[in-house]
Amino acid sequence: MKRSLLAMNAQSTLLAELDDALLHGGAERRASTLRRVTDLFVSGAHGYSQDHVELFDNVFGRLIGGVGIPARAELARRLASIANAPPSAIRVLAFDDHIDVAGPVLAQSQRLGNATLVENASTKSQDHLLAISQRSALDEAVTDILVRRGRRDVVQSVAENPGAKFSDDAHALLVGRSAGDSRLAQIVGNRQDLPSRHSQRLLHHASPEVRRSLVMVDPPTAGANRADTIGDSFKRGPGGERQEDGAATNGPAIASGEIGEKDVAGFAVAGRFGETMVALAQLCNLPTDVVTRAMRETRLEMIMVMARAAGFSWETAEAIVLLCAGPGGIAPHALEQSRQTYLRLTTEMARQVLQFQRRRQSAAKPAAL
């Protein structure tokens, strides 16, 4: 009780001093008053009610406009990390033209929501964008603007931020902006959330040095996780549908490890999904869950990369694509487009993409390879 009364008396004294400073004081006296108000708020912020915070917000609002840059910058530094900092004051500081003032709250304050960050990133300077890019977490709506509007250091900073989330469009733009920028290509390529189709495009346009760096991976453990999950594979039923096959057989070629393109083509034409999947996993030295996911979801790009890396002809790759498409098949124009893509894809590039995928898989699940 006594402590509460002392706090109330201190607030009353400061409010009286505030009125006097606003009426008769210059910038130096206002700065001194602002510092004392800040001391009072910071010392008891964790225990203040919403009403108390609103009171301080009003006081800060009356003082901020009458002090110089150093005083505003000091206020921003002290309020930036406080979870219940006065929201209106934080917003005013975030939109200050001077980055020494805006920077700390843009980079740290929890009081700034996505809408405010989007507005700030859309209208303020590149230094403001750089500060935003350093926040511990960033929503897609914010990163979209940073990637689209930011200069090189902004884009590198947000790409390096592990707490940043990117939309598919932002991923595509990151890859596009990586062309001719080895440093950015390295950063983007190391992101674990980069979709495979974008990582393939990144590798295609990257310099040889960056490509070698991205695909560099320790030799995988021999035979690890290649065909040991056959019980979880799938095969085609009588009507062409996929069925779980808890007792699928490997076949003599797979069991002996002596498999080749002819075997895979035979499996695919016969509708034997499980054997096709295991054969691809062995030939490409990939975990079976990676191959199964690509085949079950008919990921044409990944299927063609695996087939090309294994040295298959288009006829064999086409058989695998049709197997994965199921009874509904695939539209003729889509199949022709896939053929053209396959013919342009080199074996070297396909193998580099798979090395890149192994590296990403190893980083996400160290035991997988």
C-alpha cells in the first residue's frame, strides 16, 4: 500500500512538472522531463494496468514532438524491448524519419502488428526496411514487401532471418534476385523452407562456384534408408487405384540390388507402384519417403529430375509419370510440356539437384541419410 502511494505521488509530481515544462520549458527541459517519465515507466512497466499504460502513452505523446533526435532515440531504445510499451508512442517512434529513432522499435517491439509493419515497409526508407528485416519473426505479408521493395542488403538480411516466412511469390522473387548475386544465392539456397521447384531454378542460374557449394554433401551412409520402408509403399489395385501394400514384394532385381532402367520401365508399365518407388529410391540413393511423396503427389518436376539423374530415356520417364497420374491420366499438353522440359534437363544438373535435396534432407533430419 505504501509503495502504491509513493508511485501515485511520483506520478502526480511528474504530471505537474510536465504541464510546467510544456508551458514554459524549452527542448532541453522537455527532454529532462521525458527522461524522468521514462524512468518511472520502465521501473514499473511489468506491474502497470492498461489504464496506467494509457496514461503514460498520453504523456509520451505530449512530450515526443517537443524534443530532439537524441532524446527520441533514447526513448526508443528503452521502450523497444518492453512488451506492454505504450502503443501510440511506439507507432510514432516507428514512423520517425530518423533511423536512430525508428530502428530499435522496428527491430524489436512486440507492439507493432503486421498491418503497421506492412504500412511502414511500404512507405519508409531502406534503413527502415533493414530494421524490420531483423525482427525475430516476420509474416509473409511483411516479407513480400521487403523482398520486392528492399535493396540488396535488405533482401540478404530477410533471407538470412530464420524466423521469416515467405509466400511462394516471395520465394520466386528471391530466386530471381539471386541471379548474378552469389552471396544472396548462397543464403537463399541454404533456407530449409525453399520449395524444390525454386531450388532447382536457383541451381540452374547459380554460378558454378555457388552450385558446387550448395550441392556439397557428405557421402551418405551406404544403403541407409533406401529400401527398408518397403512395407509402407504403395501399388496399384485392379482398377488402377493406389492401395497400401503391407506385404509388397521387392522382386528379385530389387532384392539383389541389380536393377536398371529396363526393370523400372517394366514396373511402371505393369502398374507396380511399390517396386517402381523402391527402384527409384535405390538408383537415386534417396530416402524412400522422399520418392514416395513425389510419386504419390505427382510432383512432375521431382519425378523427371530423379529419372534424368538415373539416366533414363524419356519413354521410361513417361511411364513413371503416367503411373503416378493414375486412372485419370495427364492432359496431352501437360505431358508434352513435361517431355520438352525433360529433354532440356541435363543428367549433370539433375544429379546436382538430387545432391542438393540430400543436403537439405540431411540438415532437416540428420538421421535420414
